[in-house]
Amino acid sequence: IQNLWKQQETKPLPDVTQIIANAKKDKQHFTNKIILQTIILVLTLPCLVWIGNIIDFKKTSSYIGLTLMFCCVFVFSAIRLYQIIRLKKLDVTEEPQVNLKKLEQYYSFQKLVSTKITAAYFIVMNIAFGLYFIEVMAPMSTLLKTIVLIVYVAWMLFAFFYLGKKQKAKEYARIQRLIDTIKEMENNFHLSLYCNCNQ
């Protein structure tokens, strides 16, 4: 028993500096992904305004559709920006317990974004496209309309149920990795205190 105790005492603790470096790297990688998504969304806004100004639509439904698209993209961009701000405020060198609480709160919010908010975004955007297509597709033949609609619906379903699910899993995994890293830091902190007390 004494030998086992000595082995536990002499066992080196994981390098905290390396753990913090990994946590910072994961956090930055995750933040960069959201920043890129936000930039793409924000750049879409002037494009929608330009389409509404450059094309003389005859039907009100087209302008309603574009307005809904603009509102959807604007709101989702604001949500993504809020996520970026929260991530930027997260300091992995803070007390692990405080960090863990912040990350778990962020994880809960991310779940809300990835489920209910994304579903609402998907529904409203498709309604917007439907209103926009009323006029845009009017001159098309029945065959062309059918082809366009099949391609559009297929892409939307693929994007929502496959790409969206894949992206959601990646985001969850990144946040969980950060949480696990902070938990590791907290465990090492308590372990170091225990070792110091028994020296």
C-alpha cells in the first residue's frame, strides 16, 4: 500500500499550460467558424436590398418575400454576433468552476439556436422564397417550374436534415471538448491541492 501511495504521489500532474493552450485553440477555432458564418450572413443583407432596388417587381408578394428574407438573415446575424461576444468574453485562464458555469450556459443557448431558432429560420425563409417565387417563376413553363421546385425542395431538405445536422453535431462536439478541458483543469486543480496538503 505504501508503494502504491508513493507512486500516486510521484505521478506528475498534466501540464496545465498545455491544457490551457488546447482550450484557447479550441475556443478560437470555434469562434472563427461562427465569425465566418456571420460575415456571410451580413454580406447577404446588401445583396437582398440590391435585388429589391434593381428589379422592378410587379407583385407585392415578391417584396414581402425579400423583406422576410432580410429580417430572417438580420435576426440570425444578430444571434450569431451575440454568440461571438459571449465566446470572446470567455477567459479559459479564469477559475475553472466559473468557466464551467459559463460554458454550460453557452451550451444551453447553443442548443436553443441549433434547434428551435434554426427551425424557425428554415420555415420563415422557405415561406419567403415561396412568396418570391410566385412572380419569378410565373413566366416559366410547367416543366421548368416542376424541375426548379424539385431541385429547390431537395436541396432544402438535404441542407436542413443532413448538412444542418452535421454542423450541429460539430458545434456540440467543440463546445463539449471545451467543457471537458475545463473539467480537466478543475480536477487537476483539486488534485494539486490534495497533493500539497499531503506533503
